[in-house]
Amino acid sequence: MATTTILDTIGNTALLELRHVRPSNGSRVFVKLESQNPTGSMKDRMALAMIEAAEADGRLKPGGAVVEYTGGSTGVSLAFICTAKKHPLHLVTSDAFSREKLDHMRLLGANLTILPSENGKQTEKLTKDMIREAHAIAERTGAFITAQMDNTDQLQAYVKLADEIWEQTGGTIDAFVQSVGSAASFRGTSEVLRQRTDRIACVAVEPAESAVLSGGPSGSHKIDGTGAGYVVPLWYDGVADQIERVSTEDAKAMAFRLAKEEGIFCGTSTGANVTAALRLAERMEPQSTIVTMMCDTGMKYLKVFSQDLD
């Protein structure tokens, strides 16, 4: 049966077992292919949840304007959702994030305010500057701000994601691994999976250069969509059983390895996820089942990645 709108194509993504990039102890690592969502990102799920919740309770009127701060994928997903629902969108972002993402936002109809970064890297200051500017625009214009760092409406999106993972693994999942940006996807998915089983290990991933969740200092990194540089509001003590630090260099190397060995063309956050999943697998019992996320497609980083091929 044909879908009703483009929004109906969000979710129900495939779960793929890695066949060549594998741990040595016989454990199985599965990747949820969120690149199959309409904009090539898992953020389509949360953008839809935030907008529909605000529409349902009247915070966002028909045709009402929306504002958000974003490192890229959330902005692209919001632009997609707002275009489909006819909400004007203003996004505050930065030159720290991939040009492909910025272009994608514009092509989907968003108006952009681009803040300069320090040498093209994400930092705590940049994150907070974007947040401050987005709130200022919302206050000045009367637009609805989705405020992803604080927005609990998006957690509902990950109930469906967790249900999909549970069904696709037949309930045999031993660990869930996901990188942390706003913490919504990690928190929402982990909480639902823990309701299903008390034996699951939920492992958060953060940039080694800015490992604030595990007590390290704030720093700069190039793993888009992760590592805000401070402990984000949706995070709480105990939400993760473990926290794995992965460097930008290791994340990018894994993204390239996945492309060459598995045919999976992903971004650096996925590279970080798989790196952490493989490390975790070696510490777990043999034959364990670990699920992690392909957060988005490598096509969002093509210009950046191509520089390493020259």
C-alpha cells in the first residue's frame, strides 16, 4: 500500500550485522541503518516528535514559525519536517559543521544564521553561542523554539526505535551503544530497552577530546552531532552503564574502514559508535549481541572526507 505522505517513510529501518568488521571473540555487532530515513539521518524521528507534540498542545500553530540551534542533522531533519508541514524555519548553526548539511538545510527551505567557529571545531562556547542566538531570535520574532537540548518531547521518538531493535533482535540484545549529543537518543532508547530486560548494558559514547560526561575537560573535536562540551540537560547520572571515549581520529578511521570493508558509508559519529561497540564486545562474554547506530550517511560529509583521499 502506498504511503500517505513523505513523513510516513520515517522509521522501520533495517538492522544489519557486520560481517567483516567484527570482534575476535565471536560476538555479533549489529548496526541500525538510520541512513534509510528520508534525510539520511536518525534525527528525522526526533524532529517529527518535537513538531507534532507542539502542534498537538497548541504551542505551535498552523503555519507558525520554528527556530532551532543545530550542528547539522537536526537542522536538516527539522527543515524536512517543517517544509512538509508548512512551518517557516530559522536555524542557527556554524561553519564548524559539514557544508553538505548546511546546503541541505537551505535546499529544504530553512533560513540560516551561521556563527563562526574556532578553526572549524565544535566547542562548548560555540554550542552555547548557538543556543543563545536561537533563543534571541525566538524571543524577537515570537517563533516556537524546539530547543533540542532541553526538549523531552523527542524522547517519544525513541520508544519506536527501541521497539524496532527489540523486535529485530528477537529480544536477544545484550548491549546498546550510542553516541551522545543532546543525549535524547541514548536516553530514550536505553530507558525503553531496560524496561524489556534487566540484563542489557547501555554504553554511551563521547569524543575523547571533550569527554565531559566521564569527568574529562571540555575540548574541541570533529565528531559532528556529539560532544556538546558540557553535561547536557537530558543526561543524568546512571543513564549509562558505561561511557566509552573515542577520538576524532579513531572515529574517522572506522568510518573509512566501514566503507571499504562493509560497503557502509557513514559519518564520524557512526565510526565512533562502531569503535566503541567493538571495544565493548571484547570485554563481554563471547557470542554476545551488541546493537549500535548508523546515525547518518557519509554523503553528509563527502567534501570533508574527500580531503583525506587527496
